[in-house]
Amino acid sequence: MTKYIFVTGGVLSSLGKGLAAASIGALLESRGYRISIQKLDPYINVDPGTMSPFQHGEVYVTDDGAETDLDLGHYERFTAMIASQKHNMTTGRVYQKVITKERRGDYLGNTVQVIPHITDEIKAAVRKLESPDIDVSIVEIGGTVGDIESLPFLEAIRQLRLEVEPGNAINVHLTYVPYLKSARELKSKPTQHSVKELRSIGIQPDMILCRCEMELPDQLREKIALFCNVPPNAVKAAVDVDNIYKVPLKFAQHNVDTAVCRMLRLDERKSDLTRWKKLSAVIDSPREPVEIAIVGKYVDYPDSYKSLIEALYHAGFSNRADVKLHWLESTKFEKDADLSSLDKVDGILIPGGFGVRGVEGMIRTIRHARENGIPYFGICLGMQLACIDYARNVALLEGAHSSEFEDDPTYKIIYKLRELVDIDEMGGTMRLGAYTCDLKEGTLAHQTYGAAQISERHRHRYEFNKEFMPILSGAGLQFTGMSPDGLFVEIVELKDHPWFLGCQFHPEFKSDPFDAHPLFHGFVKASIRNRSLRLQHAESIGKEMV
Ligand code: GLN
């Protein structure tokens, strides 16, 4: 039978509720429990697919093609769960379902209301994850307690808790305990207010996780316990850590999982944290730096590239290197702008993106990497633009472009496969989710993956136009990954280059800290090699100059 942990947040947003949920999940898994984590998002968008990355950060894509909240990325990176559409529910989606039912006449003339119809639909979405294979379902409610829009979700979990047997559901509330420098004191008042707010809607937290800069003194824990109506050992410090992958160990130190097991009446099976400890040791070990440039459009909004950043860090762990990221705005590389800053990095990555802004700067960047032997990794848009650079500057197809950026380019290298994609409606037009891809033997892709067939997640509208395969491969571009039906080009690479690869899919969604994605591992490894050559070269020039 599936038990529940409902995770809510108070005081402020961005306290790391997603990471807290993921870490509790990881700790339960380390005790042999099978878990799932679900995110309930109070916004009205049906999914985050159409939301600007500037506002909402990355759109995380699941195997089954759902465009979801980026917290699902944390869940997958921290635990063994495979995320799907079922793991993310928004207000918009809930209302869409209820309204469809209402139009169909399912409510038999009853007045359709937030309680019970909306809340019933939320409960149904939560209970959909109940299964004999899931011991604990962790449900994170987005937003902050006190927001108007999260009320139906909170009401639904309040009701749900009553529906399951006592001991089968608990509420964990994450709050903030600020340190006031002038008073040299940690302050509990915001937490008290937040819990008061929660209790006023009928939810009594079982555990309070207090995000804070330093450990909570016992006295303060006791005070919070007293005012918030929980036992002192249910008040836990969620102390800042220097790396997110240390959160599970920190929680374990504070016996968060032991307390959860007791409250949920689960056997306190022995916990095995070996892999988290090893990871933490790698993070703390001295690691040589490697400088990676990310050239793109949303460079001031790292949340838009959450999974990408994590995947690069994972490759840093697997290569025992300290990956340093340089965010470069591609518009700065347009026309005849100076590209020499690109020679100061060890590898260049162009990530996914939409819209024309900065595209010419990206194409110049790719050309520079290609001509100067700088390892290059192009993801989705980064792959499409690598094909355009090759078409324009090597195959000399002047005017080669993507139909995303020009209505009718002379050479339509990247285009929309109209017969395959229904193009009319926003949010319904993309190739989304996992697709298999065959890799050509003996190629960089094949070597790097060590497999002949792979599965990767997609999120894009445009594709490489296969008409140009003969001319570009004649000019030296290798097509090394294809969809099994031969319809889609998935990977391109260059032979006479230290490391140059573009993929149409998003490998960053399938990397985890214990098992870096092979492409990211390979790219970072090549960048490390490039760095040592670069440094040797600089040293020899230096010597000559002496
Ligand atoms: N804009 C391109 C497309 O829609 C690339 C998308 C992406 O990089 N995710 O095909």
C-alpha cells in the first residue's frame, strides 16, 4: 500500500522544496523503499511548455513526452524514479479535465465547484500514482502557503489525509529561519506565521524543515516546536550546503528519514548511503579546473539550463574535474565581433533554444570551434546550427538556414517535417519525449555510448532536411545517429576534429550524479585534453619569449 508525504513550503519561494522532496525520496530509497515524487503546480498554464524560460526556468521533458516543471529533473537525478506526465499536475490541467467532464454532462446537472469537483480531481491525480510497486508517494505542492492559487491543492491534501488510515500520510513543511546579522540571532517568527497559516486551513505539519544558514540551537528548535505544535525532534534544520548533492547526507545526519519512517509506521530498515558518501568525497576532492563556455540566449537565467548545468557537473565528477562555466551571450559574437574570448575556454557548448535572436553569433561560434579544434557539443539548436555552419562554410551553400529563422531560405537545411507534425496549435507541435536512435559503428557517438542503439528525449519542432545528407556528407559531415526508420537525423559529428558532435535530442535530461551521461562525459574529457594541450602550448610560447 502506498503511503504519502505531502511537502509544502512557507515564508519564501526558492527554499529548495524540490530538493528537499528529492532528498527525502533518496533517503527512503537508501533504505530499500520504492518511491515516487509528484509535483502539483498551482499555475493556470496546462503545462510549462509554453512558459518563457526567463520566467519559469527550464521545461523538463519526460520519456513519455510530458513538458514539466524543472523539479522533476531533481527527482530523477536524486532517485530511481522515472518521471512521466502523471508526476506533474497543474491547476490548468485540473480545470481542463473538470471542464471537459462538465461539457460532457458527467456531473449530471450539479453545480460544478472548487470543492468537491476540483479537489476530487486533484485527489484522483495524486491517487493515480498509488501502486503495489510504490511504498511512498511524495507529493510536493508548488508555491508558498498563503498564496490564493495553491488553496485547492492544500485542501485536497487535507482531505486525502483523512481518507487514508492514520499513519499513512504525513505533512512536511519547509520554512525559512533567517539569521539577523544585527541581532546575531536566528529568527523563528516567519516559521511560526507560516505554520499558523497552514493550520488555519486545517493542516498540522508533522515535521518542520527549517532552511537556515547554520545549525539550529536546541532552544530555538524547542521554541519552534512549542509554537508550531510539533515535538522538538520533528523540527529539523535544513542547513545550507555547498553542493546540492550533499543535501541527502545532511538530512540523514538530522535523522529526517528515521523520523519519516517512524511517523509513517515503516520499518526502519538499514540505510545504505555509500554512494552518496562517495559522491560527496568526489565533490570535496581536489579537482583540476576545466573551462566550458555555454554560448546561448538565456545566459543570464541559469535556471533555464538547469539539467544542462547539472549534466556538466556530473561529467566533472566522472572525470574528476572542476567544471567552470562561462556564460556567453551569443549576440556579442555577431557580424565581425572579436571571437578571441572563445580561445580562453577548453570546450564550447551551444544548448537548445528557440527564436532567431543570437543565432548568427552561435553559427560564428561553431565555425570558430570547428576551425580551431576546440571541442564542441551542440544540443538541439546547437546541432541544427552546426549543420548550417557546415552547409554555409564548408559545402559552400550560401544562404543555408533553418526555416525557423527565415521564411524560405535558399538552402533549407533545417525544416519542419510537415507531413509528420501537426503544426497548428502552440504547445502541440513538437517532437517530444523518448525516441530510439541507431548509432553507426566505429563513430565517436558509437564509441562514446558503447552501444548500437540508444534512447533519448526530444523537444523541438524542426529537423535536419535529409535532402542535404549527400552533399554535406560529401563535404565531410558525418551522420552517425539516425532514427531506426531512417526518417530523422539525430547525431552529426566531424572526423578530423578533437571532439565535435551535435545531437538533435537533449541528453542532459538523462544524466545523473552517479552516472554522468556518456556524451557529457566524453565532451568534458575532450575539453580536459584540450586544456592540457592549450597550457602546454602557452608554456612553450612563454619559454620561447624568455
Ligand atoms: N528551435 C529549434 C526547434 O524547434 C530547436 C529547439 C531546441 O533546441 N530545443 O527545432
